[in-house]
Amino acid sequence: MMQRQALGIQSKEIESALESIENSQDDIYKSVGPVLVKTSKENIKKELTEEKEDIDLKLGAMERQEKKVKEKVKEIQDKFQELMPHEGVGQGG
């Protein structure tokens, strides 16, 4: 769940960066290690868009996996409850 949350935050940051780039009239720089390198809007937009697509794919996969796990847990809980004796049944008292 924490990974999914972190990826969601990264996705929002990329969206924000893409909006800033679109509205910017200034030169665009990207970080390459400790150095900033001038780049074109087209290149950085392409890189960020690809990164966002990768993140969105990972998020989708995580959501599907989480759904399967929840379904399996529910199935196990239901089986467990079937096996457990019901309270008050068969007790004279």
C-alpha cells in the first residue's frame, strides 16, 4: 500500500512538472546526478510522459494484485467462519 501511495505521489509530481513545462517560456533544465543540463521541452516532456506511463502501469498492476489479495482474504475468512462452531449452538443452558 505504501508503494502504491509513493507511486501515486510521483505520478502527481510528474503531472505538475508537465504543466509547469507547458506554461514555461524559460529554458528547461533537467538534473543528471549533481549537474543540471539544458534540454528541450520536447525531450523532457517525452521523458516525463514515458515515466508517468510506467508509473501508471505499475499502479494498475498493484491495484489488481491488491484486489486479488483482498478477494483471497475474504474467501479464507468465509471458510474459517464456516468451520468455526457458532456461538450458542448445541449448548444447553
